[in-house]
Amino acid sequence: MSKMTGAVEVKGKGGGVTLEYRGKSYAFDSKAPVKADYYFVSHAHVDHVYGGLKENLIASKETVVLARERGYSLPDPISLEEVELYDSSHIVGSKSILIDDKIFYTGDIALHARGFLKAPKLPKARILVIETTYGHPKYLFPNPAKVVEEVNKLISKMYEKGVPVALCGYPLGKAQMLSYLFSTWEPIYVQESIIRLNEVCRSFGIPIKSFTSYSEAKEKGLLEKRPWILLAPSYTLKSGMMKFLKKKYDVVTFYFSGWTLDRRFGNNGADYSFPLSDHCDYMDLVKVVKHVEPEKIFTVHGYANEFSIELKKMGYDAEPLTIKQTGLDEFYRSD
């Protein structure tokens, strides 16, 4: 779908967004080949990266290194005079982009400061392209600090009983935050894919402790000395590994995602679930809009239609961009 705003054309294309402005074309977070002059990758989650880029990449150095660690071949990023990048507080290295002080694309964004991520600064812009993963009014997240407090109390109860706990979340983003937020507990063992990503983030100065890997702990018999904490990807919740740990060590599983507020996804097979998200909820998305003060708004991903309708009720000129997606489960996996 193509939308014209004065001399600006915005489209949903290649799983992302394309922009035509002043004779130049920009592709934002395209997952498929798209012809453009410049390509912006907001962060290194797989639903935002196309690994076939050869040149003219706009991204943070952290995003490029993390994407390469995950098997994507990305060129070194460039800088442009008309482009300014803003921290988006989604994951390590995530950025929003402002073009010519007029057009602001959020990429995935979160407003709450949490752990090592600070609350983002937002510019003013005439045109706003905003992600709406949780753009339905039913998504209202609790304060992250309160979630962490609740989790710590529950871990304490488990430790008093000698019960080990598995903290599960998306391996890039959520896992680093869990590594930081719950690092005071001992001992902590970490699944290998998270270990590698933690090491990359530590090289950027992110204050994540170095932990013993799960395989080493298993090999040395450290799992026999209970209780302990395991940091593992959310996809392991229904895996043979987790079934083994529950059967042999009575492991209790904790799952972290904003989607835990949705009955369709629920606990994802975990014993306990917590709505700790790396995105804005509905009210925070509204706050982004109010701060940016745009004349025109395009909503993308997730609940784009619903959020645009809510914005129209508030008097904004808003409309959704149609982007081919496999469904909300695509975003569920990456939160």
C-alpha cells in the first residue's frame, strides 16, 4: 500500500516500510529484497533484518555486530548528514531514525527505562511512522520494576524450598535484560546461544556478568547442587531439555513476554508468566504520538488498524500501512 503526503511517499513493502523523499528512497527494516538508495535496520531481531544487503546500510554498530553473530551478512554502516539516529530502548543497539528533521520512524520502541536501557528521547516530526505491536487498548503493561519485584519474591520462595528456576525469554533482548536484572542470585547457568550474545553485548560495555554455561554445569555435575537459576531461550520451554530438567530436578519455569497478557499465547508452556516487554504498550504508544506532535501518522505491524482507529478518535490524521505478515505470532516470538 502506498500513501502520499506532500512530496513524501510511504509504502509497506518487503515486510518493512519504504520511503520516497526528495529524490531518495529509504527501506526500513525490510526482511526481503527491496530496491532503495539506503537501508535502515533498527535492531538485530530476525523479523527486522535482511541479510542480503551489500551497501548503504544505516544502523548502529551494535546492531551490525549482533546481526553478524546471528548469521546475517551486513556491511559496515554509513552515516548521512540528513539522518539522525535515536536510541529506542527496545534491545541493545536498537535505534529509531529521523530524516531531515521531518520524518520519524520508531522501529520497535519502549518508553520505560529498565535495567541497562534508558528511556528514549523523542524528537518532534511532521510525519511519524510508528510500530504498533501492542497497539490495542487491551495491552497495558505493569511497571517493569514491579514485575521484577514480584519475580524476585517468587524466586526467593523457590530457593527456600531448594527448587531450581528457569528464566525464559527471547535470546536477544529479553535474555540480556534477565541476565542483568536477576544477576544477584547464585548460581546462574546460561544456555549457550544466550552466552554468545551476552558476550557480544558485554563487549559494547553493557554490564552483564559472565556466567557458567548450561553444558558446563551439566558436565561438571553442578546441577545436582540445588537450587540454581537457568537462563534459557523461550523456545526451550517445550523442548526435550526442559522436560528433562523438570523430571530430574523439578525445575520451575518462568516466561517473560508482553504477550502473556493475551489468552491466545498465555504461559507458552511455563509454570509462571510475567508481562515484561521490550515494546511500548498501548498507552506508551499514545505518549510517543503526543510527544512527537506529527501532522501525519502511519501505523505498522501488529495492531496497526486498531491503533490508527484510536488515533483518529483523538483527532489525529492516522492510517495503517498494509505489510504482509504471518500473523501476530511473528511478533510474539520476537518480544
